[in-house]
Amino acid sequence: MKATIQITEKQRKQFNIMLNALKTIKAYQSPRQLRKESLKDWGLDFEEAIEMAYENIQNEACSSCKNVKPL
């Protein structure tokens, strides 16, 4: 028997925001892709591209979890 958890509409919206953030983060270029393509795609050397990607990932995660309280 599966237990179901009831969530509010606000919690559902928060969950979907976090899910979309994870999907966005997953779509980022891998370090291997950045190493090969960062200069062509972004005009950045690899080190700068990886640093910016890391900062973007942190910002995505932080903004998606803003005001979310644990269940």
C-alpha cells in the first residue's frame, strides 16, 4: 500500500519551481563541453566559463528554494 502525501497549492507551485530549476541546471553544458566550446559559444576561456556556470547553478538553486519550508 502506497502512502499519499497531501500538499497545498503553494507547496505544489514551490515543488514545480524547484523541479524546473533542476531541469535547467541539468541542461547546462558539462565541463567537457565547456572545455571544447566555451570560447566559441560564450567568448570565454574554460576557467572563466566554468566559474560562471558554477555561480549560475548556485543562483538557480538558491532562487528556487527561496521561501520554501520543509514538510
